[in-house]
Amino acid sequence: MPPVIETYFTSVLDGRINSCEKLKREAERILDDLYNPGAYHFDLDIASRHVEFIQRFCKTPSGKIGTPLKLEPFQIAWLQTAFGFVDDSDTRKYNEALIVCGRKNGKSTLLSAIMLDMLINDGEGSPQCVTAATAKDQANLTFNAALKMVMQSPLLSKHIKKRAYDLYCPLNMGTIRSLASATNRLDGLDLHCCIIDELAAIKDRSIYDLLKQSMGARRQPFLFCITTNNFIRDSVFDAQYQYAADIISGRAQNDRFLPLIYELDSISEWDQEECFIKANPGLDTIKSREYLREMVRKAKDDLTFKPTVLVKDFNLKQNTASAWLAWEELNNEEMIPEDAVFRYGIGGLDAADSVDLNAAKVICRRRLPDGTLDPRIYVKSMYWLPQRVLDEFENAGKRQGRDNVPYQIWKTRGLLRTVDTFKVDKKVILDWFLEIQEDEDIYIYAIGYDPWHIDDSLLREFQNAFGAQCMIPVRQGVATLSQPMKDLRAELAAHNIVYDNNPIDKWCLANTAVRTDINGNIQPVKGLDVRRRIDGTMALIDAYVIYRNQQEEYLSII
């Protein structure tokens, strides 16, 4: 009888199990490794040892007490893949797995069982096993489930003891504990197994980085991340998801990383019942089909609930329900062509009066070689922050950076500049517009700005540089912004706004919420979390207002 790894992933490939394209490609890769071993081969005995331990000794942590944990075929296939590929010295191929699937597919229960297996059944001396999260309650979910499994098993309870802060196994001096704290308290770990349940909820990627790096001294450690999607964008989850997608597609190479992604291929599939299983491998056996039907019906009737269903049940990227733009509208990975030539641009700026982020944009149109108008609007961007702000966070050990985003990385990539003054001198924005004009030969036709944040002396400097009529105030109210924002949203949704896949632009767009009045007029708002900046969006809107108002004249000169 063929192993479950073979029958399951063959069913994924031949369509008997309706699956997304990413899972199909990964299934093809796994089966190729199974049939054509290289440095690593599949050892069914080793793989079965872990599966059999879980099914023999682990009990369900909730429901009917004492019920043995019966793994579903997809879970057995996961475990056989993770543990079964070894080299000639029986050292595992994989040391990290990212598994993305919809909520209520048995993730936490499986993770708890894996942690017990890694504690007792992996042949490691003094193994440190942890379940990690940003909040203690979340970290304790997996820990407490493991404790309940121990309490229900006479054999496990004989060898695993509950202490004040951990589970301890005297046989091999191993421990299981939950971790959730500031990252500067996580140094010094020597982990054999790390479980991160709901990676997408973690805002601070330095927690992940420290846990990953803490495994370097172990012979065959394993980091398991099983998660649903979330509303938090530009997080460690987004980075890991993209890395996993790159491995699946062949754009990245890492034989030690196991990516298993269950999601819908398109938002159009969200109400097609035959596609439910694409994101929910435990449908009908673990997760109720009727319950999922109810969620979809409710989402159709209550559009504010729809983003939650799309994200949590089907793993489609979304922002918050009150966001101005849906993720599929704002996400555009198209780059500005290297050979693109622009002659005239329209600027926009958002100049903060405090230590907040400052932003500037130049939007450009162009003619194609045949003389026709390119339908896209191209966006060039720059951002500024005081260096002091970044230094304060780094010196305080807050490795995630201010606002929980990688400002330092963005600075290294040239997407963000820092100043040595207490706050950003707005003259640096003027200097950047001059750079665009002088270095890229793009004449600044006009600049839209919020008059609240530009004083008369700076306004005169801009006018001296670009002309008396160049600076055009953009009042920040519904009368000025509502219709341009609606038009800009349509352009973004059509992917006509090409912002060079700039992650800061994308972050600001994703952060932007709207306030709607009784007449349906809209204006941008920051939302409740002040760390979610929208400065880049405001600079883009200011530029777009001017472009929209002077479109005919602008297009006549390009």
C-alpha cells in the first residue's frame, strides 16, 4: 500500500482533491523528491514513527475526553513530508515549515501534538520546545492543549510533569513552555522545536528572527508556522508568504523550507462551494461545511463581514473592513519600465509638522513609441524621517522599528531618507523635486499641497524654483477630495497606477480608511492605530487632484 504522502499529493495533482495552484506545484515538487531521491530520500519508517506516536499517545484536548487523536490524510501527508525526507545519516531535510490554511482546520491541536512528539520522540537530548506568540494568551492555547493531552494519557503523564512555567520530561531533560514577551528577553534560547501558531497575527518580525536564529546549535531543529491570513499587511507573515511563494515558483531556492499553502486562486471563487476545500483541507471532517456555508451567506448579506470571511476562511489578502481600498485593488507589482521617458510630472506632498513620516510624489504620463497615450499613471516617491527616531527604537532594543515596519531596510533600499534634525526640515522635499527635475529631466508642471502644513517662506522657495503658478493648494475636505478619491480608487483597481511596487506606498494605501457622510462623500482618515501611516496616500491624492483638474492641459504637452 503506498504511503499517504503519495496518495494525498497525487490526488492534489490529478484533481481528485480540488486544490489551488500553489499547492499543486508544491505537490509536484514533493512527488518528484519521492520518486527521484537525491541528497535526501524518503524513509517511511522514520515518517511513520512520528505519525504513530501522535495517534497512539495524544488525545483530543477538547470534546469527548480521552478520545484518541485521529489524524486526517492531509495531516498525515504533512507530517510524512516534514519528517520523512532524510539524508544517509538520517538527518531531516526540512527544518522549517510554513503551512497556510483556513481557520478551524485543526491547526492548534496538531501543533500541540507535534510539540509533544518533538519533546519525547525525536532522539534529541535536553530538547527545548516552545510555543510562541506576541500575546501570552495566544501562546498558551497550544501549551494548554499539550498539557491536556498529557493529562489524558497514562504513559505521557508518567514521563512528563507540569512545573510552574513549563512541562518537563526527566527522561531526556526536555521542556515545553510558552513564550510571549518583548524580544530583548528572548536571547539565549537553544531551541529544538518552535511552534508559532498564527504567524499572521505577529506584528514584530524580530520575534520570528530570534526564534529562528536560536536553533543554530541543534542537529535537526524544526520551526513550525501554521497560520491563517490576517488583516495586518507588510508583516513577517507577508514576507514569509512571499518567500514560500517564491520557493514554490522556483524564484527562490531553499531545500530546507517546506511551504504548504491552501488558499483560493481568485476572489471570484469565494462563494463557489466546490472551491471551499482549496483553503480548508479539513472540510467535512474537521470543519463543518454547513458552518462555512452560513459564513458565506452572512458575508453576502453583511458586506462589512465579507473581508473577515475572505481572510480567515479563504486566505485572501484584505485590509480592515473600513479600508478605502481592498487588497486586490491596491496591490500592483508592476514596475516602471527602465526605458520609460517622462517629460512632465505633477507633484504632491504631505509635510508633517512633527516627527511623523513625510512624503512626496511625482505622477507622470507618457506617450508610447507609436504616439498613443499610455493608459497608466506612473508614480515616483520619496519619504523622510528623522534619524533620531530610528536610533531611539534601536537603542531601546525595539528591533521591529518604529510603527512595526522596517524603516531601516527601506532606508537601505533608497526608498526612505533620514535627516539629522529633530524633525524633518521641509526644504528636503523641495530638494527632492529639484533632483527629479535635474537628474531625471522631468519638468515639474505643478505641485499639490495641503496649505495647513506649508508656511509662506517655504511656499516662496517652491515658487522661485518652479514658477509662481506651480504651487496649488489642495483643501483637505470632502468637497475637494471625495470625487478625486473615487476616481483614483477606480484607477488603482484597474492597476493603472504603477508605483514601482514600492512597499511604503503599498503600506500607506493599505492603512487608509475613509469617512463617509450621509451624501456618500468620502475623505481619508488614519483609523484608530496611529502607527499606521497614510502620508504616502495623502501625497498621492494631492497630486492626483491637480492632475484631474488640469488633465486636458497636462496631456496636451506630454
